[in-house]
Amino acid sequence: MNPLGSRWRDQFRADADVSSAPVHTLIDVVRIPNAERATPWAIMLRRFFYATVLIIAVSVIVYLDRDGYSEDLTFIDALYYAAVSLSTTGYGDITPVTQGARLMNIFIITPMRIAFLILLVGTTLSVLTEDSRKTLQIQQWRRTVRNHTIVIGYGTKGRSAIDALLADGASPSTIVVVDQDAGVLAQAEKRGLVTVHGNATKSDVLKIAGVTRARSVVVAPSSDDTAVLVTLSVRELAPSAMIVSSVRESENQHLLLQSGADSVVVSSETAGRLLGIATVTPPVVAMMEDLLSPDEGFAVAERPIGDDEVGANPRHLADIVLGVVRSGELYRIDSPEAETVEPGDRLLYVRHTREVHTRTEVANDN
């Protein structure tokens, strides 16, 4: 038996499957970003204000019906009665004696007393309410998530990949980050990204992230063997998803391709080439960084051809075309296949980032 294969299978069996667990057990696994909430001091002041309003309201009600009580009440007496009554202290020195006053206590003051008690135990109730809200939110998200992008690993490569997606117009709500480090996931959540805490080599964690309905998966862990494991798992669960994987060493590239990756980026060799070019022609490196940074300057992008561009030579189009994508294959601009543009082709071209901002502004206006 292959020892490497045996080790991988043991790693998959290490933990129980949590993808079919009740939704409320995923509160600490899936984090969906929310609008910034009030500080604890602000919440306490708000509750104190509500409690004060209740006391004053009961005081006014009791004072208006002061003839129905055992004492000749002043407003201070009514305020005192409201405080001891709502807090359930109940000294008994002031009591309702008429039928109307007693009915008032049953149907008005008692519900207000319950509301006052809710405010007193508001911290506990807020925790329960928060857990229930998170459970419903996760349940809703798992039902509706479709065609999203999963980024596995929120290290330097994962963050850079997300930066490129966001700069290219992707919505943060369509990106899911999977990582084992709760600290980096907290940073991702602050950016409006949905996060899943867990080991992405395990199929149940990938299922929680919605891999079976994902459009694409970016595999960017810190080690090459983890990248192979993750790519194998993703391809098994999502046969039609686009998988882009990153490896440090070029000798592991074929393992990623055999595992099911559609595209593999060798990070160490790419960085090495840029270092070599920088020693000879530094401006070339600056231009390459500009092209690889979609949020500023120029960027490499892909677009469908227009009806008026069918049959034209891509070299003669208004855009700076680098290649033609036909039936999933990329043909460079100097290849014979890219001499003319055919229906259904897509163009790989150099785009100015102002185009993205313009499209975004138009979409927001609409």
C-alpha cells in the first residue's frame, strides 16, 4: 500500500464529519460579517434609559389613579411605588385597594414589570438572542450561497488573491475564506468576508464552505503537500469548479495538475524571475507589478467580444489584446489561431482600472 496515500486517508478520518451537524453547532465555525455593533457601554446606557422610561411611565399611571391606593400618594410616592414594584421588591406599604387600581396593576403594570425584568437580565438574553440570530444567519447563508469563490489560506498569497478579486469588482459577500487560524479569520471578517474555521484538507469543512456550489476555489496554503491534499478533496467534491492552486516549488506543479487543479502558480519561480529581471531592467518589474495590481494603473483582464468585432484581427482592435480565449484554450496574439476573432471568443487585454470604477459607479446609480 502507498504510505503517502495511507497517511492522507488517516488525516481525513482524524475528525468527525461536521458538515451534517445542526446549524447551531457551526456558530464558532462559520462567521458571517455584520454591520459594526454598539459598544458594551452604549448598550448598557440604552438599557438604563429604557428602564428609566418604564419607571417614569408606571409612576405617571399610578399617580393618575392615586385615589385607588391605600395611601394619599404624591408623585414621589408614585415614583417610589413604581421602583419597588417593577424591581419586585414589594415592601407592601403601598397597595392598590380599588378594583380599577388592581386591574391597572394586572393588565398594565405587570407586563411592564416583566419588561423591566427582561432589561435586568438583558445580558443573558442578548447572548441567547445573538446565538439564535447567528444560527438563522448561517442557515440562510448555506441555503442561498451559489457561484462563490472559496479562498483556502489567508496568508500572503490568499490575501493578495482576495485583493485582486475585490479590485476586479467582486463583492466581499461572494468570497469565503477557510483557514485554521482564528486570528487571521478575524481580519478577513473585518473586510466583510465570510469565514470558515477549520482544516481545508477535510471534506466536511469544504462542504460547510459550500464547495459543491462554488464557482472557483483558490488553494493558497503555506505548504505544497497541503495544497495537494486540498486540491484532491476539492476536485472530488466539486468536479466542475475552477481550481487555481499555488505551490512553492516547481517540481510539485505536476502533482497539483494530477490532483485536479486547472491552473498552478509557482510562487518561488515567479518571484525569482522578477528578481532577475529587476537586476537588469527595473522598469519592467514596475510595469509587471502594475499589471498584477488590478486596483491601480493598468491590469490584465478578460472580456467577451462585441458583435462588431467578429472576424476582425485582434491586433487592430482598440484594446491592447494579449491573447484570445477560445473553448477554454488561450492562444497568444502571435499564434495562427488568433489571427481572427470568432463568435464566442473572449479577449485577454490590458485594461485601465478606471473602467472598473466607471462600471461600478454606473451599477450603483442604477
